[in-house]
Amino acid sequence: MSEQLYEQIVERTNGDVYLGIVGPVRVGKSTFTKRVMEVMVLPNITDEAERMRAQDELPQSSPGPVIMTAEPKFVPAKGTQIAVGEGPLTMQIRLADCVGYIIDGVKGYEDENGPKLVHTPWHNEPIPFQEAARIGTDKVIRDHSNIGIVITTDGTVNGIPRQAAEKAEIEIIEQLQSIGKPFVVVINSKMPAHKDTVALRDELFERYQVPVISTSADQMSVQEVNAILREALFEFPITTIDIERPDWMEVIEESNPINASLNEAITKWGESVTKIRDVKHIATKLSEEDYISSAEVTDVNPGLGSARITLQVKNDIYQSVCEQFLEEPVVTKKEWLLFIKESQEARKAHKRFHEAIEKAKKDGYGVTLPNMQELEPTPPEIIKQNNFFGVRMKANAPSYHILRIDMEAEFAPLIGSEFHSQQLLKDLKHGYYHDRDALWNTQLFGTPLYEVMKESIAYKTNAVPAHAKTRMRQTIERMVNQGDRGMVTFIL
């Protein structure tokens, strides 16, 4: 599990894992930094010399209210490559341990003359220690880390009361939230499992809506460090949510009410998801939709910022969609078998004639080729041409030639008065320019205009004599089999 965790962290940080350890002064930031180095970093540094140097660079920590850290401390001094697990996984890691925000009750930032003045890289003149500590902390938050670890206290470490640390804690967290940096809160406590500490943890979670972990910073195990990093990883932004619907929903159009309603719900609830941790929220909301029976998070990859939610739709929704495709209800097993049989026959016909029909629509002429079962061979025979011999065999097979005939239909009734004619003209023009469906459904003497036009076309089609149809077929047949040699065509 640890190796998978680090793989995902590497994916999100491009291999540069910089932990910014921030918070009020004297709440255990240096202790936390030192412990993380001991249990996670030092054992994984492969180069012996680098490991010894990193060991010497560990921050100092001590009990009491006296400030020990005078300036931001980066350990190791430069990003150090560590190898995690048995595979080839490596990453650059660095911890930034800052001074922190000054709070009431601490010592070491003033002398007999008042606030200490210190030189910093950010000013030409010395500035008060408190100001330098704040600037250094802010730079760690903004510039020197991609994961924030906010250390605070429940009042049981270094004699720092909870009330003294609370103001600085709020300021730092608000700053992290304003820049969108993923972070977690760690409560450093001598009694992390005590009911008061657990209550504080729950209170801070409700207040900040980020993971809050209570632990003893000087006694953390590698499992606890991994848990803290995993919680931080789930605070990274979500980039992709794949909604996996039942495969049969791919058949229906996007405009179908089921798909349209689902898309609307995904858009609505998807806007509230910003972090990996929020994916469960959208799954819960989708499961509350009327037609959804379940919505489960089936895959989460914090490293890539992706997640998958699998939906199951209620059975009666599937049945209602099926009925939309049917002209009449199919209920019994016999009816279903007949429907499947007819559908299979229609599918074969569609597969054979579809291409020819589309060709006829485009070019006016389409042809279907015969299948093997339709070929009727003649007996093979020897042929001779000059001094060469060969074999000849013929085969007859039906092919269907589809012609697009653009037929004209006309409707020109004599209605009577000019007033009624103008009224009908007005209705037809409105349908012609604005609503073709309404145009064709216009009632003329109790019959829709569409039926009138169709009857006109049917009359013309039936008026073609049978012998003329036969001659046309024979003409095309001869053209196909013999070419146009010696053929004279009269068009009247």
C-alpha cells in the first residue's frame, strides 16, 4: 500500500515532493519534521554520504515555550532523491520547516531592548523577528511546498495553551485555502486518543472541511506518516470524473429524457466537486435521482486526479425505454421470440440493402451484390481460343438495383371563395416557413396534406404499365451483362 501511495504522489507532483510544515510557533513543527525524516526519508536515501549529511541537517527540537527555530530550515538542504519500495520508484523529497507565526506565551523573540532584529534575504535592513517569521512562513506556504502540513496543538505540548495557537492557526489555514494549496491539519498532542483531543479533531474538521489527524509528533510511525500523506493526496484537485452508465444507454439518443436528465444531474452536482475527496459526494447525490438504483465509486486514482463512478439504472426504466422502440407491447415469451426473429430478418435485410439505399439517395443509383447462397453456377467446360485452352464457368445471381426517382406531387383544389383560399394559403405558408411538421399535418377535407401528396405519388407509380416495368428491368439487365454495345435507347 505504501508503494502505491508514493506512486500516486509522484504522479501528482512530477516526482518533487515538497512538504511545507507550517503553523504557530512551539507547537511541534520541528519535532514533526525530524520524525518524518527519521521514519520516511533517511531509510530510503540510497547514497550513504547523502544519508549521513541529511542526518546532520535534522532540525533541533526541545520542550518548553522558547523558540528554537530562527529561520526557515530545509531538510535535506537540497531536494534528495529517495527510492521507495522494491521497484524503480524514486522521488525528490524536501521538508520546509518554518519558524511559524508568533503567539502569546512564547519566548526567544525578544531581548532586554524589545523585539530582536534579524537580517533576512528579503530586506536590506534588519527587521523584527516576528515579521521575519511571518514572511518566512508565508513563503513556505506559497513558494516552497506542494503539500501543506499545518501543525497545531490541543494544549498538551510545550505548555502552549490551545487558545494561544488558535488565531495563528486560522490565519495560516485561510491563506492555504485562498491559494488552493492541498493541505491537512495535524494536532500534536501527548494524548491523541483522548476524548477531548478527538472532540477537537472533529470540531476542526467541521470548521475547515479538511482532514484533521491527531498524533504525537515525536512518536509517529511510518504508517501514521503514510496516512497523513494519503489524506493530503486526497486534497489535490480532481481533473476527470468518468461516469460509467449501463451499456444499453449508449443506444438511446442524448436527447432522450433519461440521458438528458442524467446529464443535467451530472452537470449540477459535478460543479460542487473540486477535490479527490469530493467524489463520494457526487456519487451520493446521483444515487438520489429517481431513475438511479445505485451510484458507486469504483475507481479513484489520486495521482492522476481521476475517478470513475458506476451507475445502475432501475429495471422499470429499462423496460420503459424498450417499449419506446416497439410499435406494440411485447409481453409473453412467444412474442419476444417472434420479435427477435423478425428483428434478425430485418437486420439482415437492412445490412444488405442499406449501402445501396444510401448510394441511391446520394447518386440516384445503388446496387446490392449477391451472397454466396444466391449464386447458381453452370457446369464448367473446356474452351479453346487459337492454340490456348482454358476453363469457363458462368453463374447467375440476383442483384437489386435501387433507383431514386424524384417524383412530383401536386395539390391544387378549387375551394370556392377567395376568402377561404387566402386563409388556407396563410396557414400553408406559415407551415412552409416555420414548421414543416405542421405543414404536412394540415387538414384538407379531413385528410392530412401528407396523405394527399402520398396518394398523388402512388397514383403516378401505379400508372406505369407492367410491360414498361418489365422492359426497364430487361434493359438494365442487358446493360449490366452485355454493356451498351449495339443498344439504342429512346427517351420519350
